[in-house]
Amino acid sequence: MADLTHGAVDSLLGILSAAIKDEAELLSGVQGDIQFIRDEMDSMNGFLLHLTKSGDDHDDQQRAWMKQVRDIAYIAHDCIELYMRITPSHKGFWGYVRHIPELVKTWWPRRRLANRLRDLKVRVRDIGERRQRYGVTVPEAKKGNKPAAVLHGAKGAADEARGAFLLALASLGMDAFLQALASVAMDDDDGAGAEKNIDIVITLLPGDLGDLRSDKTLIKDLQAVALRHGGDNATICMVMEMLLRALHVSPQGKGRVSKEEVKNLVVAASSSSSGAGADLDLPKQVMLLCYSKLSRDYKSCLQYLTAFHEEKSISRTSLVRRWAAERLVVKEEKQSYEEAAEMCFTELLFRGFVYPVEYGAAGNKVKSCRMRDEVKNFVDGISKSENFEGSRLPPHLDNQFRIRQMVAKQEKKLEKEKAEGASGSAVSLNICGVSLPRKQQGQDGKSPVSAASSKKLEKSIDKQLKHFRSLPETYRVNVMDLGGCKGLKKRQLKSICKLQTLKYLSLRNTDVPDLPHQIKALQLLETLDIRQTKIRHSCTKHINNLRKLKHLLAGDINHSSCDGSTPFSTVRMPTNISEMTDMEVLSCVQIYRGSELSELGNLKKLRKLGVLLPGRKEDIKDLRQAISKMGGRLHSLSIWINAPCADGVSLDKEDGDGTFLHLVNLESLSITGMVKSGLPGWVDEGLKQLSKITLCNTPLTHGKLETLSNLTGLLCLRLHHGSFTEEELAFRANGFIALKFLLLESATTTKLTFEENSGPKLEKIVWSMPSDASFVTTVSATGIEHLAGLKQVVLKGLSEGDSCPLVEKAITKHPRHQAIEIIGIWKNVAVTSTT
């Protein structure tokens, strides 16, 4: 617990130092309050450092005091940050005169925050005196006990060792790995077989642990003892895998389980199972050992996952941004909080605390994850223990848990009613699970709720908001994720906008039609997610002053469902976007005039851009110039054209454009609607980082297909409707050497051809075709046996009972045809088979 509190105080000291430097901007008396808080916190920080070195065995007085320090540090951090944010910056006399109107306008909120700081000063003094009054003393540091090293990802040789371990685990196969562990533990094999299984496990140990690798008896004993301690094979194998992963963390030993600790674990477990010692929960002890090797910020991030108990899966991107908004991670110099959070996710994933649920199309990045039940229960207990609240979660986790419970309740109701829909008893639902029978719904398809039901709905939502209003005025609420909630009222959104410490607000997939003007009060907001909503174009005028905004995510459809005809609408790009200098992700916003794009040049941190614009010649020219100016900054670019371009209009460089800077760091490119010009010529072999290309109604010629085949980093190619219209799609020899995923939607392509050595790493093919029996029976896939890495073929658009005989026949020629999965999509019903 000491290290978590120490992290909160460290973060506060940083912002206190920045505030004191800007003393000219402070109201009278505020500087003294901030200086006092800083001095007190500095002294407390030294005490916490000593507590950290003393280990985790703290008495009740120490734990209670540390919790008070951590809470006040969080509150003071947000209060000072908000004060500095709303205080106008000015230098010199004329600068002061120029900002007089803004100074007058912000005087009252600054005065209110100044009073809160004064109250915080009193509370900090009380906490310092309380330590002396109740005798909270500094314990002696345990010999040889060092604080866990701060882990910020392995590099160099450590990365190579980790990669080799994961490769060995993947090549062995999880089934074989689990079977080896189980047979070794149960000793149910003959001598030669058991020896072989031990060798399989031993090969996954780090090479520098020589004596541990050679001590096969130790490995066998550990697994045998684990089995005797109870639990099914899956649980034993899970903790054994977690232990192996902890042994591979770093050859330098930072945050790594040592061979001595493994031996001590075996001795303690053996004593317990023989009755010589106290009962030992071995799986819990293994998880506790692995948990103890995490740095303090990574422990905080892991505990945060308790807020997702009701979730079937957790979005990686959403989780990373939440961690960043909560400031749970410690960032290095020239590193953003989001980058630090990404490294934390990678570390927790490698160590086995979370496991992948869904991968991206290219298969190289985890899109969503979850915790196993055993890990979930362990982390839940740790979180409650370190909170010093017995059976309660820490307040910030409890609040997030309440919100996600509210959403999960509705999702379960929706799933239930969806199943009942087939019998004609489908109902309309709202956020609180209030059901409305179909007979009460309007003829227009909408669901007018009765007065009683509507009142019940509002009360249930208001109950959650009332809980937040009941919290102390200085309490920090950084994250509000209402994704999936239905029935939100505008007055309730106005109430949410009073939570001025919000850094993350998600209204994704809600029925919210508008943003209240009160949202401008969220001056610390960093992420605003309004995707899959019906928020009107002009609503961005209310967020023009949110200067700390980093991620603006909009748009009412997902491009992955592109069919070439679905209208796409979104909100307009903020008019003063050039002043939002912290912006990193802007996707997807509408551009009414191409000249608006010139403002993007000031966004030096922008790395992901998605725009919807008309197809006028001048607009496309402005887009080309804006893309060139952003040069190497962009990592992701998505372009939607909502009106047909005239002849001769393209994204290719023209003579009057000046120097065109290549997007050398571009990783993802998506283009929709360039019907006449197709893929631009600047997409060539020079884009070494480009790994994903998505085209829709953007023709791809054979010549440009040849260019794409030379992209050595291309992992994913999606060709939606209107992107490839030739009869044959041919992959030539030695082309697409890195491609793993191919999607083809075409009403005219009847033949896929793979020459030898083409697409050697291709794992999945999704082929969507019209449900025409004569068409389906003629499609073929020649040379599919050359795809050494092929794992799955998905055939979409089939009529029920139909198949693609020529494709299936080609797959039977594959050397591993029995391992290749064929999925036929019949009217949205997936039917899986193997050859």
C-alpha cells in the first residue's frame, strides 16, 4: 500500500512545483497555501519511501494514515490542476491589460478553488499532526528487502528473450503445454514419457537459470505439490504458466521471480501438504509472488480492473485511456501518459494477469482482454485489503463499478429480449431494465414510454447521479463511461458536466441527441467519445474551449461494416481546432470547406486523423497539402468522401502542391469514396511502417496491387465493395510476404490465385460474395495449398445449404487441410466445418 500512496504523492509534488513557478498567476494567499502543501507532502513522501523499503507488512495505524495521505494527494492534484487551467496566462503589464476581461470572468471560480485549497491546507496539517498524535512510526527496513523496480517494458536483449519464449509457447501449442504440465504433476505417464514432458516444460525456462533448468526434480515437485493442494488442472496450469512468464520478465532480474523464491515456494508447499505446516493456498501464493514483482503503478492499474467484473471483455484502447485519465501510471520524460499505459497493458498481458479475447484483423495487436476468474478474485481481495476498508473497494473503483453494473444490467436484458424476439415477444428496453411490451410501442417504430415507466427510468439514472453529488466537494471523479446507456436525459448530462475533474467521458452507443453547452466547464477533459450517437453536426461549438482535449472520437457507424451504400454522418470539426494543441486523435470529423484543414498544421501531437469531406477539387487539394504538412507525425489516416469527385480529381501530388512529404510513419490507411482516381500514387514501397490498408469504393488496379505486394510490413488488406472489380485477384510469387489477413467483398471476382511463395504468412481469408447459386458454384481458389500459414477461410453471402465446392476442393490439397477451419455465413448464421 505504501508504494501506491507514494506514487500519488509523487504526482502531486510535480504539479505543485509547476504551480509555484507560475506565482504571478496566483491569487493573493494561494501561493502560500500551495507552498505549505508542497512542504508537508515532501516530508510525507520521505516517510512513505521508508515505509516502502520496510516491505508490505504494515500495521493498522500505518495503513489508515497512508490511505488518508493518498486520498488528499489525489484531491489536491486535481484541485491545483483545475486552478492552473482556468487561470489566464499573461506576461508583463500589457499582457495583464489584454487579459483583464478573462481575469474578471474567471475571478469567482478561481476564488472558489482558492478557498478549497485553503481547506486542503488545513486537512494536510491535520494529517501530519495525526501521525504524531497516534504514534505512526517508521519501522525498520528489512534486510535485503528492496522496493519493486519500476517496470516500463523490456528492451533490447530482454525483448528478444521474451519474444523467443512466446514463440516457443506458441509453437508448442497450448494444448500440448497444458498436457505436459498435467502429466508431469500427476506422473501418469511411463518413465520415458514423463521425462519428455518434463523436457517440454524445461525448454520454456530462461537459459540463464541454468541450475533451475537442470533441476528437473524441482519442476516436477512443484507441479506435484500444486496438484495435491487441490484445484482443477486448468487452475494449476494457469498459475504454472504465470510463474513461467514471471521467470522470463527480464534477464537483469528487475521484477523477476528468482530461482530461490521458486525453491522456497516448493518447500512451503511441501510442508503444508504433508501436515507439517499451516495450510497453504498455492495458486494464491504464486499469484501473490508474481503480483509482488509489479511496480506500484502497475499494481494500481491491475486493481482498476475490478471495475469490470460484469464485462465479458475489456477494450484495450478504452482501458489504456482510462488508466491515463486516472493518472495511475508513471510516465518517463518525453513520454505521454497513454504511452506509459500502453506499456503497462503489455506487461500485464505478458505476465498472465489478463489474457486476450480478441485480436485485430492483422493478428498483431490485442483489441480486448479479460481476467480469469481466479485472478479476478485474487485482485479483488488485494484491492479491498490495500484500501483498508475490509470488504469495500476503494471509492474511485467503487464508483466505476457502479456505472459498469448499470450498463451491464441493461445489456443482459437486451440479450434476453433479443432471444425472445424470435417468438414475437420482443420488447423495448431502457438503461435500467424497464421493459416496454411491443403492443405499447408506437407505429413509427419508436418506443413511447408510459408516464410511470418513464418516471422509473429517470429515478434509476438519477440515483447514480445522486451518489456522485453526495460525495465530498473535493472528491475527484476522473472517468465517466456511460457507453451503451439508453434513456439519458439532457438535464442528466448537465449534471454530469458539473464534475469538473472529468478527464474521460464516453457517451458511445447511447441515444444522446445533443451535447449541453455546460460541457465547456469540463476544462480537464482529455477524451470525449461520442461514436455511434445521433449528436448533431453543430454540437462541437460547445467543446471549442476544451483546450486539453486529446481524443475526440465521433461518427455513427463503424467502417468495418462498410457496404458502400450506408450514409456516414458525424460532427463538424471544432472551429478553433488549431488551439487544441494537445490533440492526438481526431476521428472522425466532418469538413465543410477544405481550407479548414490548414488549422491542423498546428497540432504537433496529432497522430490519428479521420475526416469526412466533399469531393470538390479545391477540398481534395487542401487535404493533400494538409497531409503533406503533417508528414511523419501521422500514424493513422482515414478519409471518407461523401460526394463523387469530378474527373481528374485525386489524392496524387500535383504540380502546384509544392514539396510533398511522405507519411513515413503511417501504419494504417483507410480511403472511402475515391471512385474515379482510386489508391493514390504516394502509397508505395517507401511506407515501411504501413501495416493495414482498407479501401471502399476506391478502385485498386492490377498495377497498384503489384505496388502493394511489395510493402514488406503490410499485415492486413481489406477490399470492401467497389474496391476490386476484376474477375481474378492474383497474388504473384514473392509478394505480400507479411500479409496475415485478407478481406474481399466483390460481386464480380470469381477467382483467387496464389502463386508459389506468395502470402506465406496469410492466416485468414474472408470472402464475401453475392448470394447467387450460379455465382457461388463457379468461384475458385487456385494455389491455396501454397499458403503455409493458413488457418481459417470465411465464406460470406451464401444461401442456406449452399457451399463453394471449388474452394473447398482446393483447400483439401493443402498439407494441413485438416487443421484449416471453413466458416460459411448463411443469412447471418455461421456454420463451421473442417476439411
